[in-house]
Amino acid sequence: MYIYLSHYIKYMDPMPTCSNIESLPEDCVSAILSYASPQEACIFSLVTTTLHLVADSDLVWKSFLPSDYEDILSRVVNPLTLKFSSYKNLFYALCNPLLLDGGKRIFKLEKCSGKKCYILSARELSIAWSSDPMFWSWRSTPKSRFPEVAELRNVCWLEIEGKIRTQILTPNTLYGAYLIMNVSHRAYGLDFAPSEISIVIGNKVEKRKTYLYHKEENKLKIETSFNRNRRETLRMVQEEDNEEIPYPLKREDGWMEIELGEFFSGEGNEEVKMTLREVGYRLKGGLVLEGIEIRPKHV
């Protein structure tokens, strides 16, 4: 059905007649559209007035909603912000980030595909020593979508882990996990050595390395604080590991992100563990952590 729909969208005459898809019963056209994507349904609705009514129907747009949408709606922090008069309106309402579970998670749908995306807040993560105010502080910031973020004060062992189950994600989808972070003006020690990042799902383990901070951005701190030890550490790392290690990338929302890895959601209910660990035993601070985003990857 999907192939036929794509064929119609691509090759249909701008002024179609009843000899084409319009001659099919509405429930048949609706069934065809339910196998398409939301984006394709919107394109299809532009063909004729008749097809517009079918493509905008509740029958079509309810099929684009996740099967657990009612459970998701029941967990929204501020349900009064959700106003909808049709399933199409509801779909687009769910495409906006929604705080769930007392403000510990964010949920949204991709507009083009209808696939699920989640952000786990820093409070939803397991962070070594995060309950000790000597090592971590919790504060609010207008830049964050969550009520609070975690800021690293001073540790020598950095370990952050998030967990999510594939059952709440879109089935049979390739997902990427991204640590959302930033650095404060007092950041130090974050460029000592690369951190180990990993994704574990079932018996599959994916491990890589990443830097928490670009060395060029921290050049002044390298020259002015713990100068000798830092240069020696960086020299040892470069000699030990010649592979190209990535740095955090800037996002449109003003934060930075580190890709922790990718996984396939399948059709089961497996636990996914996403971890960042840096145990170089050097003091570090100034990392501001918002959470971990899990979103579909497009290759």
C-alpha cells in the first residue's frame, strides 16, 4: 500500500479525475494513508478537496498517534496546555515538547515521521555523588526545559548513566542517545582525557570515547592552571590513542550534545543503558548537565 501511495503522490495529475484514486471508497483511501507518514498525508491532502477531507480525517490521524498516547496524556505536567479538536490537532500538539512525570521527562513526536522522542532529565539519571552538595549542585536555569539541572562542582570520578526501555519507544526504529550538556565559566579539568561512552542493550555493547570540552576553547585555562600536569596528561593521551576522538557539538537550543551511541528498538521490551564515564582521577568541574535525549536517527 505504501508503494502505491508514493506512486500516486509523485505521479498524480494536478487535476485528477474519478478514474484515479478518488474512485476508491473513502475507507480504502484512509487505510492506504494510514501506512504513510504524517508528512505524506499532508502532501496528499493538497491534491483535491475530496482527498483533503479523507487525508485530514480522524481515522487517518489517529493511526499516526502512538498506541500509548492516552497514557502519555495522563502524565503531562500541565494538561491545560493541550487543546485539540481533532486527532490531527492532537498529533501536532504532541510534536511540541511536553513535560511528563513531575517534570523528570520530556516527550514529543517527530513531525515528519510521528516517531517518539524522549529526554531524560538530570534528575532521572544516575550520577555518581550527585546527592553530595560538595560535588554537585542542583539549580534552575532559564535555558533549560526542566525545573533544574545538575552542575559539577568538583570530582575526580565522573560517571553518568541513564536507562530507558524499548517498549516505550517506536518499534523497529534506529535511535541515537545524546548527552545534553554545557560548561560554566568556571569549567576546568574537562579536557584532561577522553571519557568512555557506551550503549548496552541485551548482550550488545557499543563503546567509544569522547571529549567533554574542546581543548581550543579551554586553551587559556590550560596555560594558567595546573599547566604542567595538563600538558603532560594531554601528551600521554595523544601518544596512547591515535584515533580521532569527537568533541561535543553545538545545538540550536544553545546547549551542546555528545552522541553516546545508537541502538535498534526492535519489537520487545529490552532495557537500554547509556553511560558516560571518566575516571582519570584528575579534579574537574563546571560541567552543566541537562539530561539525555533519545531520538530517531536518519541515515
